[in-house]
Amino acid sequence: MPSPAQWDSTRAREIIASLTALDGAALPILHAVQQEFGHIPEEALDEVASALNLSRAEVHGIVTFYHDFRRSPAGAHVLKLCRAEACQSMNGAGIARDVLANLGIGWGETTPDGRLTIEAVYCLGLCACAPSAMYDGEPVGRVTPEILSNLIAEARGQ
Amino acid sequence: MSRVFVSQDAASLAVGSGRIAALVADEARRRGLALALVRTGSRGLFWLEPLIEVETAQGRIAYGPLQPSDVPELFDAGVLEGGAHPRRIGRLEEQPFLSKQTRLTFARCGLVDPLSIDDYGAHGGFVGLDRALTLNPQAIVDEVKLSGLRGRGGAGFPTGIKWDTVLHATSDQKYIVCNADEGDSGTFADRMLMEGDPFSLIEGMIVAGLAVGATKGFVYIRSEYPHAYRAMLEGIRVATDAGYLGTSVRGSGRAFTLEARLGAGAYICGEETSLLESLEGKRGLVRAKPPLPALHGLFGQPTVVNNVLSLATVPWIMAHGAKAYADCGMGRSRGTLPVQLAGNVRRGGLIELAFGATLRAIVEDFGGGTATGRPVKAVQVGGPLGAYFPETMLDLPLDYEALAAAKGLLGHGGIVVFDDSVDLSRQARFAFEFCAAESCGKCTPCRVGAVRGVEVMDRIIAGVEPAKNFAVLEDLCTLMTDASLCALGGLTPVPVMSALAHFPDDFNKTPHMPAAAE
């Protein structure tokens, strides 16, 4: 996964300007900003509001509505575990509970070393290969505790 | 030059098809064997994956499920000539799972190179569009009406009638919006089709544009589907370069352009008005209806909002005629449904069947029962807002009206199998929890009701004052059903009430004395 960049208002304005002409540009812009900086920095809200002629409050409202948009950076790696019904039927919940307990973190939290964030996702469309997960954007099916501990060890550089 | 086909569908990648493809290419190179690797979508027989298919004189011979360590031995066994090997399956077409299906919408998925216009054309692609280009708009709409196609997203509204409404609306700008926010657990047909046969969706949307007078289309894809998004982006680019999209479709002088857009993790954006709000760059709040999107939709303009499968089925209908489609099915459910069999099941995957097949045939004959080998206890049909049915109700047929009559819903055709380790009281609690997490927040019955629902279920699960809490539960469910603004709040009571009705033992949590012998 490419490392997120440090906040750079010139770069942000470039990104935003390249997408402003789209119909209903807010989501494409926010995705692009998060892709670049790893999250939606506070400073970005003003830039987006200004480009789209919206109030800062409106942009704040859009950002906070959608689960994808982060207000602060994630860990170096992100592991999404599916919590939905098909994955529940194959003990996805039990596996997730153990992973979180072993790491000592809750859903959406990052390990103290900053290497790994565990997030909940509701369905990846891999339902015939349950339980499933997504590690740094790559799909993982037929998840077992062993598969996850290997990914976690890799994420933490162990 | 041998051709070897390997799926790059996200589920195939999830079980290792990418690595297998790389190892096969490497091994061939090491042995000096000429090999062309074709990356396709999946055929949807996931229990056999990761698999490869080798093109031979006898047809495509499949080998799977494969481990990386199998690859050298496969070559030793003469895999490129279809040689014998413990993992040799033979022709997938001869697998009963596939041969018993009626693949109309999914005819090409897993067979073709998804981004090859030539391959698409060689497999019946664009016949429907070419015919539509010769017809006047009303004739196209009438064909879709006659086919009996109903919205495959889940609402089951007659597609032709929706298109008719938009055709007759007056506006200088109309839109076709494809709802590819396939958020229901247990569903993956839209994802598979976008990845495996993106041109079928593109062709369907162009036909829709011709039918109603829309010159612009959007495909709104949930962000949990990055592979499908990339496939659609590329498909749109290829189709545009080939003259199927742009200012003059096939040189007809009629314009249609398409944009793929990414959602941002909100389940509610699968509800059509929330989706439109999101496309417009806002919070995905649900709109009251009327007005219908058909008259006042995207940016206030007349808009067709249809599911991926509804749109991708249109080319088949235009090519083969409405009657051919309507001839399959039962009652008022005409044509085929791509069923998605998922969860705790031995043989999960994509099963396209004419309406009328029973749940039992799907779960037992196709599916082979549970993956764990334990008894089937419950089957949830239609996604998280669908009913949980016990094994005794599996003789229900795939039919919109029959499932509604059983207080369930067919929805987008997802079927999730649970074995006897499931506790339906916890599933009922989850239904409320999910609703609370995904509620857009606009209407009180959903926003507050879902949270109260979790609390009531927690008390019931803890065995606290059951009679009182069951009364509250029923009252809450009635309220959410009757007063919610949309189906998220409105249908959350469906799985809850079905769990209570069909699995009452799971809700009996009153503390009792432990068995003395233990």
C-alpha cells in the first residue's frame, strides 16, 4: 500500500481542481483526497468547501456521513473483517473477537505500534468464500485464525 | 499456443487464483511451453476454486481446487493437453451445478475475456443494441414491458413500466443510473457480472438511454468492490474507444456517455433516493416519495434507477425477444433469477434459474447442504432485511409473491445458509444493530427504533422480564414497519419477526437450573 503523503495544500488544490467539473463532485474529490493523504485532514474541509461553494459544515456533514472517510490516519496497514450474515454463518464473529482480544484493540482501532488498524466491513461480496476479509485492498476468503495471524505478523513486521 | 483461463474475480483472488495464475505462467516459461493466459470473471462454482481451465480439442478442461504446490505436477501430467490428474474436473459445463442452470444474464460470465469487445461480440454481444437502434423508443420500452422483467435489486417493480414513465416525462436531460451498491450480505451477482461481463451492463444502459431519451448514465458502485469499479472504468474506456459510448453510439447520431462512481461505505446508498443524493455529492439521506425518481430524480431530472442485473438482462431480451424471456418463470415472476448461494454451504456460488425452483433444490441439490456437515437450521433469503426460514419451509418456490406471502422477501436473490450452531435471537439482535449502524438518521422510527431494538434484544437475551420485553419488541417492530421512511427501517422487523416466529426456542432465555448430571 503506498504511504500516504503529508498535508500539502498546493497538492490538495491540484487534486480538487482536477475533479471539480464532475457532476456531484464531492465524493470523487473526498476519495481522491483520502487516497493521497490517507485520511481527510482538517485543512481539506476548507479547500473542498471553497471549491464546491459549500459551507464547511456541509462538507463536515458529508465526510462524517460515510464510513469510508477517516478524520485521522489509519495504521500502516488496514485489515477489514466482514461482520455480515454470511460471514457470521462461518464463525466470522468468533474469529474477529479473538483477533481483537489478542491485539487488545477494539473495532476501528489501531495497534499501539501504529502498524495495523482493524475495521469492520459489512459484506465484501465474497459470501460463498466466508468468512472473508480485505487486507490493504486485497480480498481474503476462507479466513482462518492462522491466515489472519500470518497477515497480522506481516503487518507488524514480525 | 495453449490458452489457459484463470478467473480474476475478487472471490477467486480471495482464495488464491492470482498466485496460481502467476505460478502457471512461470512454470510454462521454465519448461519452454507457449502459453496464453486469459484472465476472466468467475463461472461461480466457488467450491472448486481456485481453478484453471485449459483449452483443448475436447473443450475447456478444468482443474481445481488448486494449491500452489500442485502446479509443477500438473505440468508433469500434461495439463496443457487436458492430461489426467487428481484435480482434473473435466468440462465445467458437465458439472450438474452448471448444467442444471438457465444462464441468460450470466451466459458469458467466466467464459469471455471481460474487456475484449471482440470476445463479447463473438458471444452474442451487441445484438440487442443493434436491434434497439432500429426501433423507436416506445417499441424498446414495450419489449421490456412484455418480457415481464422486474427490478432485480429487490423491489421487483416492473422495469418496463418504470422506463415508460421516464420516456413520457418531458425534460431536456434525463439519466440512467445503475444501482451497483450491492450491500446485502449473501449477494455478489452484481459484483461478479461487473467483473466478468461489464459490457453486458454497458450495453443494457445504452439501450435504456435509447429507450427513454437519456444521454448520460452513472454506475454507482459500492467502495467495497474495488475490482468491479476498476473493471467498469476500463470497460467504459474500451467501449468508448470502440464507438459504443460517446456522442454518437455506433454512428447513430444518438449520444450516450457513462461514468462509474464509487460509493463510500454506506449501506443505505443502496436505497435509490439515498443513492441519488450521494451521486449529487451530498449525505445519503433518503427522500420521501412521491415524487418518484422516474419524474424527479438525479439533479431533479427524470431518471431510470435500475439494478445491475435488470439492466444487464435487457440486451438478452432485445436479442431474443420478450416472449423468450417471459416464457420462463412462474406466476408474475417471469424470466430467470441469478441466485447467490452463500454462507455455511458446501457448494456455494452463482445459480441462475427460472423462477419457480424451490429453496430446497437450491440449498440441498445445488448446495449439498452445510459446509460443516451439521444440519441446516436456518436459511436467510433476500439479504439482511429478509426472513430467516427453518428447514421445514424450504419447499417455498423462488417467486416474489410466494416469499412475500410467507412474510419473507426474495430481494436480490441472496441465500445464506446457517447450521445448528446459529442462535436466532442473536441474529435478531444483529438485525437491529446493523440498522442502527447504517441508518441515514432522517426518520425517528429507524434512527431511534433500531437502537431501542438492540436494547430490547439485549434484555431478552439476558432473560430479563421476557413477557414485558416481547411486548415492547412486537410494538417496536410494528412501529418501524408502519412508520419508517424507507425499507431499511421498514423491513428490519422482517428478519426479527421471522426469527421469533420460526425459532421460538432460541428466544427462551429465562435462567433455569443447570442439569444435575453435568
